[in-house]
Amino acid sequence: MSLVSESMFGKEIFELTGSGIRKESVELNALRIQRKKLQAIYTQVLPKVVPGLIGDLLSREREYNQSSNNNAEGPMYTLEVFTKNGTNPEKAKNYIFQKTGMRPTVYDKGTHYVTNQKLTLEILKEISDSDDVLEITGEYSGSWGSIGPIHERGDQAHNRAL
């Protein structure tokens, strides 16, 4: 599969319409359609992960893997995981520590876990597949430490970013 050059993006659609619609309008509409497709894939594959986090991680993984000798590790994120009421906080903290080597901070009566950890799509998939998890969000932290929780469950502002 070859990449479409900037000048070719939407050209096929424009040529097919053969109408008086401006090329720029067709290209912009094609861009909107592709974004909707991408959002649908994010939701299908990682339904509990805020789409903005997936998009951010994908762009940083690419940059990180180009400059890193160790492709098994991802960039650092402050990750926030919201769980169902009744989740055993001690069991969850121990599980997170075993997986990441990091001790999470727990908020909201044991339903909001925050860690600063290396993140990959595989880790997101594993967390998302847990029956106790309701939502996953987070922020790139780079070499900085975690600043603690900054999101509420269902935070729509972060959800919009891709």
C-alpha cells in the first residue's frame, strides 16, 4: 500500500464527482470522513480508552520508536483508569504494580487509579479488556513525574482530541 501524497489526497473523489464543487471542499470532506473512520476503529478495538489518548500514543510511539533502541517500551504517560464500584483497591494496586513496577495512587473511593508508566497499545488493550475497567484516559508526561489525576470520568474535552 502506498502513501497518498498531499497533492493527491481527495483527488480521486474530486475527479469522480466531475461537478463544480471546489477541489478543496472535496479534500476537506474526505479528511472529515477519514477521521470518523479512525474514531470508529479506535472505539471498536479499544472501547474503554478515550480516543484522544490513542491518537496521542500512536504519534508518540512512532517518534519514540524511531529514536529508541528498545521498541518494547513506550513513552511515559500519566495513566488514569476508572473502575467499577466494588473493585478491590488492594488487589488492583498489586496487579498494577506487578505489571508496571509502579504503585498507583487511588482516588474516588477506590475507583480511580493513577500511575506514571511507560505505555504501549498492548498495555492499553490489556487494561481495556478487564471487566472491572470502565474508562481509561491519560496524558503524556515525558520525563516529568505524574502530576496526579486531572480527568473526571467522561471528560469530553480530552475525548475530542485525536
